[in-house]
Amino acid sequence: MHVTFSEEELAFQEEVRAFFRDELPDDIREATDTGAELDPEMQIRWQKILFNKGWAGVNWPVEYGGTDWSPVQKYIFAREEGFANAPFVIPFGLRMVGPVIYTFGSGEQKQRFLPDILASNVWWCQGYSEPGAGSDLASLKTRADLAGDHYIVNGTKTWTTLGQHADWIFCLVRTSSDVARRQEGISFLLIDMKAPGVSVKPIILLDGTHEVNEIHFDNVEVPVENLVGDEGKGWTYGKVLLQHERTNSANTFRSEYRLRRLREQAAREVRGAAPLADDKNFMRRLAAVEVDLKALEYIELRTLAAVTSGKAPGPESSFLKIKGTEIHQAIDTLYMEAAGYYALPFNPGPGVGEGSETQSALAYFNFRKATIYAGSNEIQKNIIAKHVLGL
Amino acid sequence: MDFSLNEIQTMLADSVGKFIDNEYDFDTRQSYAGSEKGYSDAVWSMFAELGWTAVPFAEEDGGFGGGPADTMVLMQSLARGLVVEPYLANIILAGGILKRTASATQKDEWLQPILAGELQATLAFLEPQARYDIANVTTTATRDGDGWVLNGKKGLVLNGGTADLLIVPARTAGGVADHDGITLFAVDANTKGISRNAYATVDGLQAAEVEFDSVRADDGRVLGEPGAGYPALDATIDDATLAVSAEAVGIMQVLTDKTVEYSKNRKQFGVPIGTFQALQHRMVDMLMACEEAQSLLVWSVMTRASDGDDSKRAVSSIKYLVGTKGRLVAEEAVQIHGGMGVTWELDVAHYFKRLTTIGQLFGNADWHLDQLAAMAPDT
């Protein structure tokens, strides 16, 4: 029983650590530390730095420009990325539609779309949820009717994250209603956001941010060559992608970074009052989250060890999603409690509060989404009850 | 990176598993627990014959050379049988002190018979006023001629009623909770001046209050240097904390399995109760608690084995987690078993009681959380 890395893995860790230390621009690092959403220019600049290093397609096969890293290397990369508190990569292109295209797409689709996804030249967004289809995704109603060499798309997608910046959207659409199971008759379609009939309506979240949108499709013509894989198989493709989404949501190292920073912050004297580290209740709550996080890290490591030894990742990704988001929210809460009164100013100008204090309540509000998105945590429990406990 | 058990650990887990399956069903356990001694001498002899009593001792002491991971495997496997034989008191606690402090002569006299299954010993680590501070020792040992005289009272001495040898921390210098000035004595339980009030504990095991009234001990009964007993005491209690945590994780897993199984068979309103979402999510919480506990246990054991700066944090983390999540799992197991869960007849109640007992041993969850709050994590 051991968790030591091999010499090659240690050398790789050094390389990755040096990259994040030397190549992550200071302005982006500072902006990420505040906890506020990164502006698109910084986001793309960072993703292009990753691309230029050859590290944009972490999970991609090498033939499409990916890293072809082993599971342990991916783990090391995620660890250093988290410890450096580097910005999250926008997942829709690199982690979602990219893998679907290189796994299920045609040769022509691969040539046309993959290079721009890898280089972050094109911004993608995700069209899954609908006003009437949230966690119950299979009840989606957006229709794509075949008319010669194109589909006519009608319907509404919602919760489309950063859709206001997007050039393209990948959608699950209903191509047939005459099916035995609701999961059938769903297709995976790529749609140009500039196509006539596509409109974007902002949804403002409780922290005042414009992060998500409603996307309307009004008789939008989509060429049939934009259909990925077979008509009616979209549900299968989409599920592969969702599993991905869940594993990525554990974020243990970013959480570890944030807890460590909070401990340091708590030990510093603040405005003449006693340091927060003297507040036993606060420190107990902090310590309890540290224990939960350490347990999660080792759940993740044990899953990784299983994958490395050739087992396929299964419903364990639901564990990681549940615990990862719960812990993230617990840390958000602690930051807000640590800020005291200075959690209260709403996006003030400079000179109010210190560092990320005035973002702490907003971050807390904003991240309530995490236990809801990507299949709410209750849905994850249904999955575990069915597939692990056999209930 | 490798989390699999090695060959020896796998064999150990298999042989303990077979023993519980074939020779230690719940009724047998209950009959041993209800016997006058509270456990079976025959079973204990078998533990020694199979080498289980030798697991945590060095090869030069006649042991198996095992580390925290081996003890974890053993304790987690024994957990399933709710074994009442005094492995914790005799091997982990008394053995833990002796292996750290005893001279060669003392090892021949006490440690060898313990490994051979011929001597029952225990460690009187607690005083009634001390709560979880093991340095809070008011029992005194004063110099008298060429020996010592012990006076004081020890509480909840595990297997204190049946042990032949008592290891007794006594204060020979310093203030009431000082780390310095604690001397460890090995005294025969039937020495003049020792009185023992034995009783059962809520989990069906045994303990005793032990009083020392001018009990004489010669220098040959001092373990290690006089006044310098604390480090060995502290390290042994850490080992014991990890050992009962492993047992707790084993019990959590048994309770979760039994509860899920029960929910598939028990029908109400014409359907298995496991089809109710209100219960499904709670059983998922139990399962996740088990996964967290097992994962953290692995980290704790590896960290303790490397004896690094994070060792104390590892011990407190796992004890805190099994204290809180163990309680969650146990209470849910009883709840989901319904009326049967609160009967003496069903084993679930007895797993519940053992888990609750472990929760109170060697620092409860609150106490360990306080330790953690004051420790900055190593990275």
C-alpha cells in the first residue's frame, strides 16, 4: 500500500508545477483569487497558453492533438492546476463536445471542428436543459425535423452557461417522437449560433451575474452534416459526456488550496480584533471540512488506482460529484463567515474590504448551483441507489 | 500507487474471515460475551496458534513484523464477528507499551507469554477525572526503599477484571497533567492492595475500576526510564485509536450491507421498503460514509506508518470521521430496520452498541476535532 509516484511521474510533476508557476500570468492569477468570474479575454488567453504548451486536450487522444497522458499524469496535472488555483478551463468545447466529436463524429466533422476547439478559437456552449427538462433530461422537447438536406429546429434551451459568448452550441434535440422509450429518438446536433432564428436571452443569477441564458430556436435551419453519429442515438453520446462532467466536479486540489489560504487568513490579525484562529467554533468547522476533503482525495485516488489497473470508472463518479460539490459549498460558506461584515458590500469599487472578502457572499450564492447542475445531487443518489446498491 | 493488500494481508483477511464464518456466528459471540469471563480462552489460544497475537510485534520479539496496515486488516476483519476476545486490551494496549519500553528480561517475562496466548494483560490508561487527557495522572508512585508504592484509582480498565497483568501509568514527578513525570509499572493483578470492581460495558465487553492502596512494586516492574513513560503511552494510545477506527470502519460496512439487504426483503404496503426513495437516499448516505471512512483509513494508516509530522493529524482525522459518520451509519441502520433494530435479538443492535462504544474510546469526535482545529495540515 503506497501512494508514491515513479521517478518519471515525479519529473512530470516538476514540469507541470514549473509551468503553472512560470506561465500563469499574474493578472489572471489575481483575478482568479478574488473568486469572481473571469472575463472572456483572460479566459481565452489562458486557454491559448495551455494550447501552445500542447496541454489543452488533457483527455484527448494524441492523433487529435491531445496529451495522451496516463490516468496518473492527468491526476498530477489536475493536482498542480488546483494548487496553482489556475482558472477552470471552460469545459464545453475541450471537455464535452470535443470528446463527443472525436469519438462519434465523422471524419469531416473531426477535421472541421476539432482544431478550433483545441486552440480555443471557437467558443462552444451546451444545449441540454430545457424549461421543462432539468434533471429529467429525457423529457426534452426541442424538435429537429428533417427537411431535405437540413433539419428545422424549434424549441428552447436554458441554463446555457456563457452562451452569450458562444459561436456554436451542441444540442440534444428530438428527431422522433414515435419511440418506445423517451431516451430514444434524441439526436446530437451542432448548431451555429449565428444561424437565422437563434436568439439569446440572459438569465441573471442571484449574485447579479449574467452567466446563463435561455436560447430560442425559431425555425433554425441546420445542415444534416451537423448531426453527430446516428440519428436517434444522441442520448447515448450525451451520457458519456455527463459522466465526464461529474468526475471533473470533485475539484479536490482547488478546495485544498482554498482551505490552506483560509487557514493562513484566519491566523492573521484582522483590524485590531483577535485573529479568527482564536474562534474555536470557526476553526472546528474548518477542521471538519479538512477531514472531509482528505477523505474525498483518497476516494479519488482509490478510484484512480482502480482505473489504472484497468477497471472502467462507473457510478463512483457520482460520489465524487456529490462530495466535491458539498465540500466546495462548505468552503464558500466558511469564506463568507470569515469575512464577517465585509461579506455584505455588493460589487463595491476598490478600497472596500480586503482581497476576496467582498466576493465571498456572492461566491457562496453563486455556487449553490453546483449541487443542482450536472444532474442534481439527488439524481446522483438515485444513480448510486440503483447501480451500486441494486435498489 | 497501489491500494491493494499484499499477499500476507490478503491471507490474514481471508483466515479471519473464514474463522468468523465457520466458528464465530452471532449466537456463539453472544454466548462468549455472556459467559463468566466474558470471552473464550479456547478462541484466544487459537488466535495465538494462528499467529494473530503476533501481528503488531517486531520479528526480533517473536512477532510478525506487521505495521499499521496489517493491524488495520486484522481489526477490520475481526469487526464483522464483533469479537469479544481482548485483542485491543491485551495486544494493542498492553503489548504496545511492552514492545516500546520493556527490557529483554521484561519481554521474556511478559511479552513472550502474551504472544503465546498464555498471559492476559491490559493498560490502565484512564483515570476517572481525566476525560480524554492521558497525561492527567494522579495515581502516585513514591519511592520506598528499593521499590515503589502505588496509590490511586484507574477507571474503565478494559478487561481489567480478568487480566493477570496491569500496566499502570503513575505519577512520580510533576503536576497533574504534565507529560514529564509519568512512570509505567507492570504489576500483577493479584498484588496485595489492588482491588478490582469488574463490570460489563454496553457493547457486551468487560472493564473494571481498579484501586491501588499502597501497592508495592520493585524496580524490575518499571518499564523504561522512570518519569519518561508518556511518549510510549501516547504512541500506544495512537495505535489503539487507529485500531478501533479500523474496527469501526468494518462495522460501518457490515451495518450498511445488512441494512441494504434487509430493505430488499422487508415488504410493507406490498413492496420492498428499499424501493422507497426516502430510504434509498439514506442508504446511499450510509454507503458514502463507508467509502469516505475506508478511504480516510487508508490515508491514516499509511501516514501513521511513515511516522511523519502528519501522524497525529491522521489519527485524529480518522477517529473524528468514524465518530461522526459511524454514528450516522449506526443510527440509520437501526432506524431502517424498524422495530427489529431496537431489539436485543438482532445483531444490528449489537454492532450499533460496539460502534457507539468505539465513539467514546480514546477521544470522542468533538475532542479529536479540537485537536485538528489546532493543527495546520501538512502538504
